[in-house]
Amino acid sequence: MEVIGIIILVLVLYFSLFHSPNSESPINDNNNSSDNLSSLAKEIHTTFHATCDILESSKQTDRDSLVKSLKDINPEVDNEFLNLRVISIPIKSNSLVAQIQHIGGSAMDFKEFNFTITGVYEYQGLSLSFSHERKKRDIRVVNAIELFGLDPLKHPEASVGEEAQKLYQCIIAINGGDKLPTKDNSPSSLDNKNLEDTNELGFIDERRKKELIAGANKNISFTKYALKNLDIASFNNEKDNNVTDSSKTQLKDDLKMIQSENTKMMKVLQGDSPANISNGEFLNEIDNINEVLDFIFERIIQFDDICRNAHIKYFNGDVNKYDNIFN
């Protein structure tokens, strides 16, 4: 059951549809000179740590207050409105997506969150993450081929992008990737803050799995509703029967795919299917469980975005009631 490779391919296609290149972007992604990579690395490094600082220190966690604080760093934060559960942060590259995703509770309260900067296309595999649970700033290149034991010939879309490692090295070259030291933020104090108890980590892993299962369940719940009510879905070209039929067929196929992939991820999280295809290891048997959970989280959130947008676009849904309806 080659779950992850299929998910990656789907999400690359998703980004190609919903995050199309902007001709006015200051960074030309086709020109990967060392100067451009260095400039992009500085922007990523600054954006990542400045955002983490706000998420760590902000006492007001409601969405509006958080967006207001983030706009002090970049006025364009959240200008590309996705939904209430996501705060979008602009990066001057069409191949990088930066988002703060809300987890659990009220959709307007970001007390529980996951912040990620994720690379696609030539930066596929680059991952920067920070969450309310771990409070650890992770910068890495995730090789899905090795992580999940995939066959690179069958899943070329899961390979690390050709520029991902170079960009990662440029980021790491800036103070080792860490936040630049200040009077109250010396390297030694950072080391002390990152000391974590093994038992606490085990508890966090179990809690994360439960949250991820709940997220996958919500996606499945929506797809069941949407497939059952496909006949009442509205499309832009309702007067053109051929276009409507084609659109409904495509939506039906997409919903079935989302339902299938979230079901597969749930089985991995519940221990019913192996996380590593090549050696049959289950989730609790692997050493890099946090990498796997981070990876699955990003995928569930992306599917969640697609479901919410479909609910609004095709079923005239109320974004404020989505969580209550499909819990």
C-alpha cells in the first residue's frame, strides 16, 4: 500500500492548481543563482524565526490579534485569505508555502497551532516547522523516498527537489539556522530550552496521533456528505450541461481520492498499516516518528483546505460552521 507517494503526487498537483506562479513575484524561480538562493534563504530565515517569536510570546491568540502582530513584520500576511483555520504568510517564491494552521478548538483561536514553511517543485522536501506542542524550531530536508521506503522509479514525485538541499545549506549557513543571538537569547539558553523529557515526548506523540486521526476523520466525514449530496452541488456553468456533468465527475473522483487517502493515513496512525512500506515497520516501531507525524500532519491539513474550499464553493457552506458539522 504505497500511501505516501500517492499523497505527494496529489499535493504537487494541488499546488500547481491553487498556487500558480505570479508573474510579478520579485524572485524569479527559474533563475537559481547563488545570489538568489542566498537572498531567499535570508528571507526564509527571518520570516521563520520572527513568526516563531510572535507565536511563542503572544498572549492574545485570537486570529485577528495574531494577524495584526504578524503584519508588523510583513503587511502582506493573510492577504491571500484561504480559510479561518489558516493564516498565510507570503514568501517571495512560487515554490514555497508558509502557513500557520489552527488545530482543535475554536476556529478563531490559534492557541494550538502548527507553523510550516514547505517546499514544492524544485524545493520539494525542504521543511521548516514549529508547533504549540513541541516548541522546537525544526529546519530539515525530508527525503520521503528514504523515510517511507518508496521505490524512486515508481515515485519520482517523492524525490527531493534539485534545489532543496542547496537552499537548506544557505539557511543553515545563517547562524547554523538558529535564531540570531540577542541579550536574552544566547546559544546556551536555547540549548537549555530545548531539553525535553522522554516520557513527555511519548505523551505528545500519542496526543498528536489522536489529533491527526480526528483531522483525517473530519476530511472523510465531509467527503461522505459531499458524495451523498453531489446532485445539489452548484457549479459556475450550470446552464451548460456538458460542463456541469464533467465538473461533477471530476469532483466525485477528487472526493473519492481524498476519502481513500485519509483512510490510509488513519490506518497508519492507528497501527493497522505499516508506516514504512519497504521493511514493514509500524509507526510505533520507527525512530523518526516525529518526522512521519509532521509529514502526515501537513498532508491532512492540505486535504482539509481542499475540503473546506469545496464546501464553500460547491455546497454554499458556512465556513464558521464547518467544524461543528463535520466533527
